[in-house]
Amino acid sequence: MNAIKDSVHDWITLSPVAADLLDTPAFQRLRHIKQLSTIRLVYPSASHTRFEHSLGVYHLASEALSHLRVDGERAAHVRAAALLHDVGHGPYGHQTEEIIMRHAGRHHDEIAGVVEETGIADTLRDHDLSPDRVAALVRGEGELGQLVSGELDVDRMDYLVRDAHHTGVPYGSIDHGRLVRSLRYRDGELVLAAGNVRTAESLLLARGLMNGIVYRHHVSRIAGSMLERASERLLAGENGVGIEQFARMADHDLLVALGEHVPDLGGRIERRDLFKRTVWAGLSDTPAHLLELDHEDERVAERDIAERAGVDESSVIVDVPRRPSMKESNARVVVDGVVQRLEEASGLVGAIREAQRDGWRLGVYAPEADREAVASAAVDVLGLPEHVQR
């Protein structure tokens, strides 16, 4: 068997099927998609890729399967799913996910089409594995699918540690070794064994801290919003770039295309010449109806703000994130012989949930030169209190 040296897990041993999957062009493409997309504009050392993350998920899945005593062809399918779970990502990963969903109607974990179209399916069949079963596991289906996509999946166990390692922050540190060893199945549900409420809390706390300090950093949000607007303009232009070509781009492909076809925003992103915050409003300052704005509603608001401010429409970005949520709070743990959701077993969940609510912000962004005019117009158009201007 082959082995690969990893910065987080040390040596990762590859099975023959894993080694062959790594050599497919679709998997090699993941070398050119950064794990943290625009976050690397904040943390310069965060240059790790979805390629190495996928190897880490494969490694943790293998460890979990061993402790759960799952072997044979069932384990082989899960390992393949863990390795391939990110091959459906577009350029800049999650940053372009909603664009692909709007235009193509698929989520990144719907990999069946990619698997068949890129030759991955042939590699799986050569090793007597079913591409359909692998794709279903990536979607989180079935008992074993929870290992790949669920509240206690090995995906988050790897990315929290890996992202913390490469950004240089201490907040994503978790005992993934204990988490993997504590996994059990109860009535078809993946749970943590008795005595692991604190272990589950550490996962939740790490995600909460990383979310507030790293994943939702305002500079990354601004750059990501600019990237989304530029990508929409790229797809709407008469340059021959369709959604399928877009979805198969690597990060550098998209940056080159934006520089050529949407140079105003593409050039700004490349040079890190980003828009500035004009409005930064918390939940308590945001009218309830604004929380329900969809993509088209945001575009209408941008046009209205631009008109009132007397600036070009492309100079205004309205960014309304989803309501705060904590999928990890639904993780199941055994307490006194009974399976409970973490939010039922832990008093810490409520505090972390409240902290996430406190950190939520609606943003309106514009170039520095238009900042004052856009801030005033945004407050009027969106019905926000004046003190939210930045």
C-alpha cells in the first residue's frame, strides 16, 4: 500500500482503490481548489487544498470504520465516499455553491454526475465498487452515510483541525482521536458513547469559535460577496462560459476568467482591493423581513440603494447571511444509557447559540469612495438604525 505524509495526521495509508482514485483528473483538480477560498485573504498561510482535506477525511473514516468493526465491501464503499466527498465542489468551494445551485440545481454533495462523467465510476467498478452506493453515502444516506455527512461526520473532524493548523489559530483544536474512538451505532444512529458529553461540546465550541473568528471574518465575507457578483456577471455575459464549464473550473481558472471578462471586480479580488463595510447590522437592529431576503431580493435592494446614493449599481453589495444555526447541537450522545441530543444534554449549547446570534451581521459593501453615500442610502432603503453605519 502507498502512504502519503500529511501535515495533520502524519502518514496516511492508501488502499489500492484510493491510490487509483487519487490519479483521476477529477480528483487531481482538488489540488487547485483552496479549502478556505477567500479566507486566505485574511490568513495568508491558509493555502491548503481540498485535495489534502479529502485525504484527511479518508484517513479518519478508515480509523472510525476500524473502531466500529465495519470491514469488507461496506467499509470499502465508505472509504471511497470519504475520499470523493468534495469532487463536486466548484471553484472557490462553498463560495460558489449557491451560484451552481441556482443555475444547475445541484449541491456539491450530489456527485453522481461528476463520478460518471469523469471516469471515476470506471475506477470504482474496476475495484468492484458501486458508483451509486458511493454517491449515496456522500449524500449522507443510510447508517454508514452518517460517517461521511452528518452531525458527527469525519468531514468536520478533519476540516476544523486542518483549518486551525493552517490559519495558525488555536480555536479549532479538538480531540479527533477520542471522537473517532467514541463513535457507536444505536438503532441505526451514529452516537457518541457514554461519558462523552464534553467531547461533543468541544466539537461544538470549536465550530462556534472558528465560525466567528475565521469562517465569517468580515474581509472574507466582502471578498466572497464580490466573487459571487463577479461570477454571476461572468455567467450572464456573452463570453461562452456556461454553468457546467464554470462548475468544473479550478480557482485559478475562475480568477483568470474574471480578470478577462469582469475586470472591475475580478481585478479587485486578485489585488485584494476590496469593498469596505458601509453597514454592519446585528440581528437586533435588522427588521425581520430582511432576514428572509433571497438572491433576487438582495439584487433589488442593491439597485434601490445605488439609485438613492447616486452611484453605479455595481458599486453596492447587500449581504444577508442565513440565520445562525448549529448542526452539531443535534449530535447524539449516550447519557445514563439513554441517547440524547447534545442540546438536551449540555447547558453549553444555549450559550454558544446565543454567541452565534450576537455575532450575526447584515452587511452592505461599497468602494471606499462611495462609502458615505451608500451607508446613508442603505440605512434609508433597508429601514436600519443610523448607528449601524461603519
